[in-house]
Amino acid sequence: MTATTGTDDGRDERAELARLLPPATGFDLPPGRHEHHRERLMNLIDDDANHSGNRGRERAARTDRPARPRLLRPSFLAPVTALALAGALIVGYTAQGGGDPAAGPESAQADGSASARAGNAQPVALVLNRISDAAAKSDAGPVGDDQFVYVRSQVQDSDLTTGKLVTGPLKEREIWYAQKPGPLKKLGYIREDGDTLPINAELGDTDGTREGLNRPTYRWLAALPTDPQKLLEHLTALTPKHEGQEHAQAVFEQIGYLIGETVLPPETAAALYKAAALIPGVTEASDALDALGRHGVGIAREDTRHATRSEWVFDPKGLSFLGSRTFLTKDTEIGEKGTLVDAEAVLKRSVVDKGGVRPQD
């Protein structure tokens, strides 16, 4: 068969062939943690279109977008078949949201924006300093290279199959993250809906995915700068930029992933919270709730481009991380203001010697 390139017919032919291929086993690492909301929605669309009823066991759609991070949400992938719709959603958000998608921590620091700094000065910096102090006293870790980080959560996702956000039910998810140094082709395991499946290396990593922002092992996290300013600059440089998204929001969500689904060295955790306080637009959130409705101390940032607000929730007593949620902040073509995009409640975080095996305690 002769390959065809550069034409609509060629693209249609490749798309048709992709639909005919059997689903891959396991989960693929998504191309970007900071885009997890959009990836989740697009993946759900692809599940309905291509697997018709086999969601869960055959949820392994692939993407040809450039690879980015996020060690996880392995089920949140961005299939090619949904890219056009994703673009339409971004346009819809932009029309109603506004804001500069290029603005980020580095731009606020470079231009000396007094207003950006003033918005973060009080009281969110004080709250994040308290959370940082509590994290510094944690006895978490160390985690051995041959061990796995285990996280059990209750998660709630959304479906966009109908063109409108439909919030799904709460369900349990368990994830085991491999800590072995060097490139890995199997990054761990995920258990959802009764199935335990391997997590595959990020697309494009033919030799496996190395530790880093894409695979934040305990060893890699411990090597990060512990000066908040330097840490923010480092994470800002590592976090890819995507058209239509505020880069500051991408960095905020990347930090949120690190605090939510890893075991952090205490010094790194303390520095991450202080680094978050330096991101323009980060505020304290009153009456914050996680996926289980647990009330806590909230830290939030709104992405005006996407008309979404992401919140982290902390235990009001010990200031440990409880969970997070994201919801629409404006009426958009996919839902009304306040519609839940996703939510998470972390129930257990531990270290185990074998992937797929629950901790004993």
C-alpha cells in the first residue's frame, strides 16, 4: 500500500486505519499533566466513539501530540479524533475568559509586576507558609529505588460525549508508581473498576521514560532545589507551554500533581508550597471541598482562558493534603458556572515493595 501524505484523503485514511487497530494493553502516560482536565474530557470522548461500551478494560487510546509530563492520570489521554473539539472548547473559553496565555511566573518576575505580587502577599503566603512548615516536619520517605509509591483515592471525572459536561460518580482508584532509576517501559500499575493494568512509558520514549517531571521518583524529587524561587524557576522551565493555556496555571497544576500523587521528601514538600505562593493569581479559597465533601483549608488558582478554577484542599488540623477539585467559573458552551470538571480525595499514601500489592497497614 502506498502511503499518502499532505492531503485530506491521506489523513482520513490514517484515521480510519487507527480506528481499526486493536486497543493497546495498559495505560499510556499522558502528554501533559497540566492539561489533565482537557485530556480527561477528550479521552472520554474517544472511549465512547471507539470502544463503545468497553470503557475500563480497553481504555488505552493513543495520541500523536508532543509528549509532556505528568507521571499520571494514565487514563487522561488526548486522542487525535478529539483534537478538533478540544480546539473549539478552547476558543469558547477564550471568548468568555480573557487573559494572557503567555503570562506565567517568569513573566511576572521579569516585568516586576507589583499587582501580581500584591495579590499573593496576604493572606495566601501566610497560609502556604503554615502548610510548608507542617510539611517540613513530615516523616515521609525515604523510598527505595526498588519500591513503589502507592496512592489510593476517590476520584470523580466528567464526560463530554454529549457536548455538555456530565459529572460521573465517585469511584476508587489505586496507583503504584515505580521508583527504579533510568528509563522504564512499565512505570507502574493502576487499578480501576476491578481491573489492574500496567502503566506504559510515555509515547515517544522508545527506550522507556526516565525519571523527571514525566516520572517524578523520590530520588528525583529529593534532588530539586529547595530554595522556593529557584524551585519555581526550575519547574516553570520544565513545564511545557501550550497555546491557549496560562502558563502560570500549568505550573500551579504541575505542583498540585506533585503534592497529590507522590511521596515527597519533607524539604522538597516545604519548598513546593512556598514556590506556589510566588505564582501570580494564587489565592486562599474559603470553604474548600475535596471529592468526598471534606472541608479544609483551600489554595486555588483560576485559569481565565479555560474558565476553570483548581483548588487544593488541606486538613484544617494537621494541614496534610486531602484532595482537589476543578470546576467552571463561567457559563460556557459545555456547562454552567460551578459545574464540576473533576475532584479527588486522597485516602492513603504509602510505600510498598511490589507493584499491584496493597500496603499491609
